[in-house]
Amino acid sequence: MPRITVEVESTIGSSIGRHGSPESAQHDVPSRADGWPVGEGCVEDTLDTDGRSVRTMVLMQEPARPGDEVAAWPVAVLHLSDGRRDLDEVVCVAEAEPFVDLVGTADLGRWHAEPAAWAAALGRLSPGSEYQVTGCGSREEADRLVADAQHAHLQLTGCLD
């Protein structure tokens, strides 16, 4: 899993978490009654097919302020539609102890982090927008999306050999 840096633009509380599951007690993972914070932002030094930085949502241990940078790793990619256009959001988790076992799409269910929960969080992060999940891609797809966008950024800046 490649580590990325997410520049956070906004943060909200979420319902995503292990909420007192037997698994969380077994692994001594701290649990938050109201879920972990989710931030929205972008991956630095990337360009997607629309010429913008890759959009991300990141599950964090503590809320972040706009402009904060969070070390994270991708776990999935949400394919979304807002009725006007299709877009992809890379789903990430912060590089923090509580999230070490959330590494791919197979892990989302036990964290109550299904695609619909991410879409609901995104809707709260972007008031006035309604997102429909049209698909959920694997961690490998998210890694490839980020790598391709980093490559495009390097090409544009002339830093690619």
C-alpha cells in the first residue's frame, strides 16, 4: 500500500467505526460512540483525467482543520454520480493504530464503512450535492488511480525523465 498525503479541506463526524463490536474489544481498539471523523480533500501532486487533484475522503483518528495534511493509505475508490457528472473519490484511512486492519474493500463492512456510509458523509461535506454510488473499486484500483494521477502531474511539471 503506497502512503499518500491528503490535504484536508473539511471534516465531519461520521457513523463509521466499530461501535462496540466484539472484534474491537478483542483487539483493544479504541471505539468512538459517534464514529470516527471523516475528512475530504485531495492528494497532493496529482492530476486526474479532468486536470484536478485526485479527490479523497479519509477516515481519521482526530478531526483535521482545512489545510492540514494527513498521512494515509488508499483502501478503495468510490465511483459516484451527482446527476451531472461521474466522479471518483479515493477512500483512505489515516496512518494511525486504530485503522491498521482496514486495508481493503473486504474490511469496510466490519467497520460500518460501506459505500453508502461514505456517500452520506460526502453529501454532508458538500452541502447541496447529492451523490449516488455507482460502484466501489478495490484498493488496487485506488492505488492505480493515484499512481496514474501522480505520473500525469510529473509529466505536466516536467519532472518525469
